[in-house]
Amino acid sequence: MNSFKCKMCGAYIELTEERSVYDCKCCGAKQTVCSDIDDLLKLINRANGHRIKGEFAEAESDFRTAIIDYPEEAEGFWGMCLCKYGITYETNGESQERVACSQRTSLDSVYDDVNYKRALERCDDLGKELLRAEADTIDALQVEAFRQNGVNASCDVVISYLEKDADGLKTSDAVLAQGIYNELCDCNLKVVLMGSGQRERLGAVYNSYIDGVLNSAKAMIAVGTSNQNFYANDVRQVWDSYLDYAFNNDSKALFVCYKEMASNELPNEFNEAKSYDAKSYNGLKELIGDVEYFITSFKKREKNKAFLSTADTMIEKGFDCIEEKSWDKADSILDKAISIYPKSSRAYFGKFLVQQKIREKDAMKGRFKFALLENTYFEKAFSLATGKEKAAYEKMVRSNSSLLDRAFMWLSEGEFTEATRLATQELIGNPESSQAYLCKFLASRNYKSFEEILNANIKFIIQNDELFKKAYAYANDAERMNLDKLIEKNKSVVEKENSRYEYIEKRRKPYVEQYKAISEKLDSMHNELSNLETEAIEKQKALRRIEPVKMMLLAIALLAIDGFICFGLLKEYMQKSMKTCAIAFGISALVIIVLVVAYGCSDLRKRTVEKNAYKKYKRKNAKYKKEYEKLEDKLDEVGDVIICATCGNTKKTTHGHCKVCDSGAWYRVRYIFTDPDDCRRHMLSSMPKNYDFLLKEDEE
């Protein structure tokens, strides 16, 4: 059996039955309860505990978690509503009953609060009746609070800070806040210092006063010198309440000013706010400037709001007249709208429609004989338009241009396929269009404009391109002059590239010859070692075949020697029995046979055979090892060449700079490509474009 914490006194109510409303045995208050679910009860009980203590930020966090985890339960939503209006319950001195008290005020009616409405949707009839009665009480408290003080409190900027530390001494936060206050007052802004000591000075009207201030303030500056100071009770209540007001409200902004701490130590709630380090050189100056700009911009927007509203209304009336084809009336109304708001794109577009005597939907789909951007009204509308309006006008321009103009428009945007398609369509109607062939030529080479290809260093011969040939053949005098410029530049580029290639080949040949000579020497050494290795393998196989015969002959020889020794012993010592000598002969023969067999089966025999077979190969391999290393180092030297990055010279002075141009920048280039085309591609792409390959010493 679980317990529910009373929302009024904090005592526990035993949930013995499945019903939505219970009476607290401790304070006698009737209240709604949540479902008998362990995790839900823990969340709601903890949240109500925080709310009873006045810790509304912590309570809201728990209620919000309950809403996410249990969206069908009413208590999470009702708890959020109680926190918004700062509802706690205090004992009435006369009747000892629990009476609702509001610690926060809000201009939003409790009846319009979304959490209150969602709580009602999730209650049964008895619960709805109880929540409506409590909502009536909360609404009466709010009305009374604002009647006394709340609605009269107003300002431009409010500054939140910790006024005194634990020892009752003035904090550095207060000094910093006072300095910001003075600077903003000099900017003719109405500023309120909301220090943590205000609660003691204002007493009972503190909550209604602070909510009135936060409601009217366009900007708040949270000041602090440590994370702990930002999270002090009264300080956090101020900026946390302001964040509620500023949520989804563009007319309010939070600024953070910190000192003696890092920006990553700021509370997570300030992640979206702009922060300033007061210790930096321009920190405070930027803060004052940004706050002043925000407030003045807001006042200007408010001032112009009526004018803009009037202009929008008049523009819509003008478009209604256009739909009715009342051209003169529409023209007069749009002129008045432009005089009120001269930067209205839609008003100028309306003037364009009146001029052409065409309705809006017809203009969007229609075609005009003239270029739209040459029309004064349309060009003005196009220049002032943004977002969807701009996109619609761009679509009109694109759809009403000629095929060739549209082709070049797509070409300028890098849409080469579309540009080719439109240029091809143009050639169907005009097969001698030089510009159409030029567009296809540029698209085929992935150039966005003629100027782009003119400024590029084209390394292929342009006159060989079939599309360019036709563009040149059908060009008029002016067009041909531009194409001649491209041809002349291309000719010089190709000649320079050919000279560069010739120079590269001249430089490359000695390195390639050295590289081939070293490679051939290495190949011959590899071949010799390979042949020796093959001979060693064959020799090893032959030795393995005759090794058993050798073992048998060795065993026979040893047996014969052993027999002669035994015979000598028999002859010398005839007095000994024949049997003893025979036994000695047999034992020694057995030992010899065992040793020979063991040797034949052991790795020692295999290693001996391998050693004899590979003796010549290993001797030669050891001889070539050092020579290999020297030749491979030499290959790197002739294959990778260090070249001056400025002029291409390969000679350095003693201090590491180039002898020709005295540059100290060098880079490594590979010269050993055996294929000349590969070498050309590599060298032309890797060498610097600004360098003259034909050095004076080479010309001489």
C-alpha cells in the first residue's frame, strides 16, 4: 500500500482505494491524487515537497519529468500550474485551516493556462469540480496581488545579483551590478536593481512587485562571480522567472555578465543567452551597447508597428482591387501604402500588376515580351523581396527569359546539364546561334561563364573543340573579338606548357638513366641470388635422397670396426670364455645401430643437409646485403629530387637557400616515371604555376 504526500501540509495519505479524491487526516484538506504507481508517486511526492518549501524551480523539474513519463496523469500538469503561480498553503490562525497563498504573480489568467486545461482533461467529474474551485481561489489571489502593486511596477532593464554573502557583507557581484546600473541610467534607460536583499526590504509585496517588474522588463542582466552566486535562492528565482516570461517572446532577452569565472562554469540555463566577461577589455562596453541597442530597437519597432499594420492592410486592399480589375483605385491605395512603408516589396509588385493590367495569379504563370528586371516596379519589388517572395520573383524571371538567357542563367549557377538542354533547344530554332554553341562548349568543360574560361589557364588546344569551331564560325564581329582573345591566351598557355614539358623531359632523362642502371644492377643481383637458391633447393633434394644410404654404410662400417675390436680381444684373452666376448660384441653393435637411427631421425641431420645445400647461397646473400642498402638509398636519391619552389633550381647554397633566386622554400618531386605522359601529368600538377622552367643556364 503506497502513500501520497498532502499538497497542503506535507503529511502522507494512505491510498487504500482506487479513487481520484482523498481527504487528508492531518489538515482535513480535500485534494486530487495520482494513480497508485510507485515511480509516479515518488516523483509527485518529491515535487510537492519542494513546492511546499517554496523551491519552485526544483518542483517544476520533477513535475515535468512526471508529465514526460506519465502523460495521462493529471497531477503532473496541475503541479506545474501551482508552481507557475507560486501556490503554497499556510495555516489560518483562527480556524487552523490550510489557506492558499500565491508567491508568484502572472498576467496570464489561470483559466487560460495550458497545464490547468490538460489537468482538467485527465480528471473525472469529482476531480474537475475540485480543480475548478482551486483555480477560482488562485485567480482571486492574482487579481488582488496586481491590484495592490504588481501592475504599477515597470522598467526597461532589470539586474539580478547576489547582494550579500553568508557573513552579511556586500559582494563583488553587487559592486559590478551597481556599475552596470549607472552606465545604463546614463543611456536614459529605466533600470531596476533586483538584489537578493529586496525580499527583506519589500516584505509582503515582494512577489507581486518582482513579477510586475519582470513582466514589463524588455531585458534582464544576470550578474555573478561564481556558479554558487548565480544559483542563490532569490537570485535564481528572479532569472528563472524571467526565463519563463522570455520563452518564445522576441521582445524579451536575457544577458549574462560574469567575472572571476570561466564561461563554461555558467548555469546550463544560460546556454542560449549572450554572455559577457566583465574582466575582458571590451566586455562591459559591449554589454552596455548591446542592451541599449536591443531596448531602442524594440521601442522603434513598437513605434512603427501601427504604421506597418496600416500599410499591410492598405496593400491587401490594393490587391483586392487588382483582383476586381479596379486599376485606378488599386493604384491610388498602393501609392498611399508605399508612402507609409516605402520598403514594401509587395506594394511595388502590386504597382507592376496595375501597370500591366494583369492579376497576380496570371502574372505568375504568364509570359512577357520584355525582360522583367528592366521594368522599374518589378525591379524594385525584386530588390526588396526576401524569402518565399524572392523565390517566386526569381521563378518569374527565369520562366520569362529567352531560351538562351535561361541557358546562360543555369550555366552561371553551375547547372551544366540544364544549360546544355536549353542551348540545344535554342539551336533547333536557330542553328547558326554562336552564343548557343558557346554555351554548350562552356557547359561541356564545366565553366560557368565566358569570363571564367578567359581567366583560366586552358592547357588543351581550344580550336580543336568542335563546339568552339562552330561558335567561332557563326560569331559576329563583336563576338569574334572576344573569342580571339581566348584563342590568343590559350595559344600562349599551350606554348608555355609545351616548353615546361620539354624542360621537364630534359631534367628527367639523366635521373631516369641512373634509375634504370641501378634497377638493372639490383635485378641482376636478385636473379643471381634466385638462381643460387634454386640450385640449393635441388642440391638439398639430392642430399636427402642419398642420406639413408650414407647412414647404412656408416652403420656397416662401425659394425665392422666393432667386430675387429672384439676379435682382437678374443685373440689376446683366450682364457676368457667365448660367450662373454659375443655379448660384448652384441651390446656395442646395438648401441651403434641406435645412435645411427637416432641421428637419421633427428633435426640435426636435416639442418646439416640444409647447411650443406645453402652454403654458397648464404655466403653470396651476406655479401650483397650491404650493397642492397646502398643501392636502395641511391634509388631514393635519384627518384626524389628537391626543387626550389620559386624558380625550379636544384642547387642549394651552404646556408640552404637557392643559388638562383635566394628562396628558402623547397619541395620534393618524383622524376622516375618511365612513362613520359605520366611524368608530364605529375610534374605539371605538382610544380608551382608561377615559375619559369627555362632557366638562363639551360638556355646557354
